[in-house]
Amino acid sequence: MRRKLAAGNWKMNGTASALSELAELARQLGPDDAETVICPPFTLLFAACEKMRGTAVAIGAQDCHAAPSGAYTGDISAEMIADTGASYVIVGHSERRDAHAETDSDVADKTRAVWRAELTAILCIGESGADREADRTLPIIQEQLTGSVPDGATGTNLVIAYEPVWAIGTGKVPTLSQIVEAHDFIRAQLISRFGKTEGDAIRLLYGGSVKPGNAAEIFTAENVDGALVGGASLKAADFAPIIKALSQA
């Protein structure tokens, strides 16, 4: 049985005052709720890990460099992230693929770095609006899985987040049948490559304009094991109902 996972991506939002939202979120979660991870900006990693010590909320980072150290001004290694106490790292988010021109090969290298530091990668894939219109969703997913996911993936070291690019922050959400089709396809691809045991163990998240009002329906899909949530994860009042809906799915 795959444990449900709710992951919050704060993106470039949050200063020290935002840590109070973490405390409030932790206060609202019980032992039977889904696993929860918040990925704040790098500046808050140490403080967030310390504040969430002993609670049900884990902390992750939003990116990492592929190298363990070196002359890479402005970058941060997976080992540095592990040193903060964080346990997850998001890699391959569409905003990184687009604005920073990250390729599938780059994402695979970062994923290996996350594993090297004994952390869990939340690896993002998803098609653009043009790809969806051209009926290329599944070929794009297959291409990204093949190029971005290194050998050695397990249910412990990898989470896949399917985020249709056209749904991120737009308020647009695929139909439930479209979400089911994508997640079922991803599951089949993982089983084909890594075998039934590991392919079935890797958790699949949906991301893209997930809100309290639509979460319950999305979580009815068999291969949706949770969500990667952006803006709605910034406030405990918004994120907690999503986590509760997931916990009850």
C-alpha cells in the first residue's frame, strides 16, 4: 500500500514570518493524515527543519545542483540540503525546465545527486498546452520518463509528480479522465521498466491548480497517490483541507 503524500511547493515565496504557517499546519494534522512535506525557499530550510522537528511535517528543497560541491556561484548541492535536515528535493519542475532550460538529462543528473545525498526526489513531468492540443501528452510523458528518471528508481528514493504545464497556476484543471489516463500510463511505464514491485511502489502525485474545492475528486483516481501543490500550500487554512481530502481518499 502506497502512503499518500501531500507536497507543498512554496516557490519564490516566504520569509521568516511565514514559518508560523508551518506550525499551524502541523497543529492541524493527526497521525492518520497523509504524509506531508513543505518545500520552502532555500533561505528557510534550516529554520523550517528546526521548527518542524518532531512534527508530522517533513521539509524539502525546490532544486539542487548535480555536483556535490564546486565553483557554482548561487547554486546549492543535495549534500547541503541534507545538512539542513530536509528529506526531499523537487527536480525537473516545468518552471526550471522552461526558465532555466533544463533538459531531461539535466534532471536525471540532479536526481542522481539527490539519491547520492540519500534524499528522495520529487521528479516533475508534464506536457505543454500545445502538446495537449496536438494529442502528444502520452508521448511527451514517455519521453520525459525515459530521459529524466535514472536507473535504480525505487518507491523510497523517487516520487513522480505529473503536472500538465498548462494547468500550473492557471486555474485550469484537466478532466478526471485525463488525469486518470496520464497516471495510469505513468504507472504502466514504471512497471515495465523497473518491475512490478518497484514500479507499483513509486508514488504518483498530481499537480496543477489543486485546491480544496477540487481535491477530493482528483484523489478518487486509483494511481493518484497525492498532490504537488503550489499557491494553495502557502497558507495552512488552504493546504490542510487538501491534506484531509487526500487522507480520506
